[in-house]
Amino acid sequence: MSAAGETAVLLLAHGSPDSVADVPEFLRNVTSGRAIPPQVIEEIKHRYGKIGRSPLREITLQQGELCAAELKLPVYVGMRNWTPYIPDVVAQMTSDGVTQAVAICLAPQNSRTSVGLYRRALFGDGSALSAEPTYPPMGRDPKFDIEFVESWHDHPLLVQAFAERLLETWRAASAEYGREVPVTFTAHSVPSRTIAEGDPYEAQAQQTAELVAKSAQLDSSWQFAFQSQGMSGGPWLGPTVESAVLALKGAGHSGVFIQPIGFLCDHVEILYDIDIAFRDFARQNGMNLWRAQSLNASPVLIRALADLARSRLGSHAMNQVQVQGTQC
């Protein structure tokens, strides 16, 4: 972004490879340079090949553009694991004259495995400078003030955005099913040890689901599962989506409606894990599977991001923006 100005917003996201050929380098960033079994790399390449490529980068950039239009402020987008890398974007912000910013992770629930890694990519880890490259690139003491949003899993507009997306498709799915389809909310799994060591992610993900269910006026029949468990590194948080599907089958259901509440846009965990793998699993077990559309460019999501930014930037900064907008 080339816009100049003292106040800005920085959206932080996971990133996605540009092509299947980029998957090994992308995964090296995801694991911070740790070796990955070749069979895992091949499986991830297979999944990206099935969907062509992830649209995460393009959708996130669009979310940034829409947020900038809503706020009348420059909004930058940085990725941890792929271009545009967070340190490179921060350097651009410095060059553009930014003196204060609010950083919002596009992962509403706080975990050290997501938000914690975004923070590290932004601020560094306090280690000494090294001539050796780091994976992914590491930030070093930004030259301007940054207000870092730790979590926003219970923001009313986020909840509203998810509830709207749920109802848009769930009502049609229920009509096709002949009765209300039971809803399963999902979020990305994390290593079980992360939760055992005090990470708030599990509780925050479940709270988001509870708030969305309440907003959509669902009855108590909904359930929660964690998806996309890792293929190595010890046990991961459950229950799995597969076990949730089988539980519904055992209770006499022949359909399941999935709404991911830990993801803000389409990417491989949506387009492959849900739309291909879970749908195939459901079909093999005599179940139909429907999914809520991702938030992507949801106007309510954009309002949520703008509201977060306004609340953290403070009245003085926003008054400056209003004055500048009047002068334009």
C-alpha cells in the first residue's frame, strides 16, 4: 500500500502458497524451519492440488481494502508464512510515515500457535540479530507504536456475521433435509499440550460457538468439534469432525451442517478439509453434509474490523482522520 499518513491498521494472517510447488517452502515457514516428514509434505501438496490453490491471500487483501474504505485509513496486510511477509509490510509502513497502528489478527480466538506466532513475527522474540535467515522472516522492533489486539472472539459484530452466514444456508439445508439439520461448529485444532499449558483457545472457540448459536436462535442440539488436526507432533485437540458426524449418525440423523467459526475466509481447511474430505466421509456413512459460506467479504465482518480499529486507535487519532477526510 502506498498511502501515507500517521495512523494505520495492520491485518495479520496465516498466508498461503501461490502454487503446489511452493508448498515445501510454505510448510518450512509454518514449522519455523523444523523438518517435516516427506509424506506429510506430499499429503499437503495433494490437498492444495485438489483445490487448485488457496484464495486466502486475495480474500485477505480484499478484506483490507474494504476495511480501509470503511475507516478512511490506510490498512496494510501482512502474512506470517507467505508474501507479503509481516516484517516487509512493517518496513513499508515505516517508509510511508506511519507513527501509530493497531494490529488485528484474522484469527479471532487467541492461541500461542496462531496469534502468538503473529506477535512474534511482528515484534521479534528478543533474540540477538543473526546473519542466518529465519523461517518465516522475523520482525525487529517496529519504529512506530503498535496496539496489538490479543483476541476478539466475542465481538458482537463478529458473532452477527457468523450468525448471518449460518442462517443463509442452514434454512435452505433444513428445507432440503425435511427438518432442522443439526449444526456442528468447528475451529482449527491445536496440540493438546497447548491447552494443558493454559492456552485460552479452546474456551474462546467454544464461547464463539455459543454466542453464534444464541444469536441464530438454535436449540441445544448443536455441537462443537475441532478440525484439521496435525499429522505429527503428538495428540491434537478433539473431538474430531469425523467423530461428531458418527455421533449424529448414531443418534438417528442423516445430515450435518458445519459452520467453521475460527476461520474468516476460504482456504485449504475449508475448501479441502470440509468440502472434500468431510463431505466424502459423511457420504460414506450415509450422511449429507452442508456448510455455511465463509465470511470472506461480509459487510458485517468489515464493520467488526473497523470497530476494533476505532476502539483501539482512540478518539484523538480518529478525530484526525475525520478532519483529513473533510479537507480532501
